[in-house]
Amino acid sequence: MMFSKLSEKSDPKRILVVSMTNIGDVVLSCPVIDILREDFPRAKIDVVIGPKAVSLFADNPNLSIKVFNKQGSLSQKFAWFSGLTQAYYDCVVDLRHTMLPFFLWPRYATPVLFRKSSIGHKKEAHLNRLRQVYDFDHPSQKQCAILTTKEDEQLFKEAIEPELMGKDFVVIAPGAASSDKRWHTKGFAAVADYLSATKRIVFVGDAKDVGIIKEIQDFMKASSVNLAGKINLRQLAFVLKKSSWAMTHDSGVMHLASYFNVPLVVLWGPTDINKYAPWCKKSVIVRRNEECRRCFDPKAKAAHNCMSFIQVEDVIGAVGKIQ
């Protein structure tokens, strides 16, 4: 199935970007949205995402979201698809490699591929996918996909800034989707106490991370701020932009910080670093994968234990390089 390619002279009225479900994967697709928004300012851009990422794009005048819920009923999915067919898209950029371009039949679209390439970083893979329909020759100069608002700034000034006590602050995100990616709470507590001599510590995460952060705070001697479960993703983006730097695992917070070029210390577990490494200009990765039996021998039946080999001294050394 062949489609025409967009060019700088094209004037698409409506563009559909089929993005991802998980928060980090959605953020990795944002540079694609930025390029399309910058180069085709008159086009209406719709973005397909999963429910988890909705607050990333809330109140964004640059785009509209089309939420696809995999858990929805068959009738709900059919209604969702019917809505897309009635939008009459001029261009479909499908980052999920689905059959949507075939059924929507736009003039311009990424080709339907039955085998996805898994080489290189995911952000670059998405940009290369865009190149299959649009030969852009420059990165976007704007961050249009995720916009923070005056309300986010007001929340920061009223609810968060008073707790900072006039200090610069560091964001720590100790959560991760898998326990294999998480470092131990006593280690986070030791590093947070070390940083507290000069910085205020702000913990972030979703509702699932509240217990983890409370355990860290119980181990700490210094006081800290806990925003877990209290702010949405767009507000988290504002907090990250105001921070000195952030400390995370391989997680959605890491990719959100990367998008806004926030310096990072990343504690790395078993994920493929070539595909998912931080993409901000300044980052330090702490990893001890060579000591993990599963990483060294993929046939080993034991669980990944990469994170257990990371020492407090390793992390404090990385902190010295990022500050």
C-alpha cells in the first residue's frame, strides 16, 4: 500500500499521530508531534494515546487527544474507530505500526509494515518513522506537545514553593513500573540526606509510589517534600522544569525530564540502555549490570538483581558529576 509523502509545500488540514500507551513511551513520541506542529501550523493535530497519559496533554491548544482504552467494550472501540473515519485525516503518522492508515486512507501516511525495526533509541526510531512520510531535515525548536499553564505555576507558588524554604531543590522519583528497575529505599534515604545539606528534596510519583516514598522518608534524618499522588503529569513537568536536576530510575519521569532537558542522575536496571537511555543534554547513568546474573546470562532463571549491586557511594559519585 503506497501513500504520497508530505513536503514543506503540503497543506494538510488534519493530521493524526498514533502514539503509545505508557507515559514514558508517549513522551518519547513528543518530538514527532513538535516537528509536525512547527512545520504545519495551520493543521489540526489529533493524537491517539492511552488513558494513563491524558493529563500530559490537558488544556493544550496545539492538539486534541483521542483516547484509546484497550479495556473498553467492543461497542466502545467501534464507536472510537468510527469517530476516526469521520474525521477525514489528510495525514496519519502511525508510531504503533497498526493497520489504521490502511482503514483511514489518508493522502499521506506512514507505510503499513508487518515487521518493526528495533535498532537504536526509541526517540530516534519514532523520528525515523516520521521520515517515512515527511523528509524533515531539522529537529523542532519548540516543545509544543506538553505545555504547562499559569494554573500549574500558581499551584507551584502556593502549595510547593513555601515548603522549599528558599532552597534550590532536587526531584527524586523512586518509583518504576517493575520492581526489577527499583533501587532500595535505604539507599535513596542515604543519598537524600546527603543532598539535604545544600538542597531541598522533592519526591514525586503516582499513587502507587506513596508507600515507597513514606518508607524512604522514615529512614531519612532530614525533612523532605512528598508530592506523590498529589499532582498530575503536566504539573509534574512544571516541577521538573523548576528543579536543579532530577534523580530517577528508567521511568516515565526520566523521559519527561529528558523532554525538558532537565539534568539527570539515572539508576539503571535491566532495560536495554541503547533503546531507552535519557536524552537530555546532561545525564549520568549509574549501573552495575555486569554483576547481574540475568543480564550476564539471559538463560538464567533467577530474577534480575541489577539494582541490588548499586552502592550509595556510586550514586553520590554520580551526583558530584551532575551538580
